[in-house]
Amino acid sequence: MATKQQFMKLKEVAEATKLSRSSIYLGVKNGTFPKPLKLSERRIAFRMDDIDSWMNSRREV
């Protein structure tokens, strides 16, 4: 049985990670933060699983 994919808006990611929008975009550019998915020409979202994994990996540091 397939599970439903959960997505987060940029604002939700910023609140969950306590990072600014610019820090998130810089991390994406540098390859240190999960890349967003392009849902439409003007809309992006992040996979919740990717953000959870990133946050868990940061706790181990």
C-alpha cells in the first residue's frame, strides 16, 4: 500500500528548522539542504520526509 506524500511550504520549513528563507536557499544551492520540488511555475514545496531526515542528521552533529 502506497503512503501519501506530505509536502511543506517554504514558510513551514523555515518555522520547523528555525532557518531564514535565505539560509534555506543558500543551503539548497550549496547542496547542504534538501532541494524543493517545483509544483508549478511559481510554486515550490519540500518533501516532509526530506526535511525530517535533514533535521535528524543535524541532531547527530
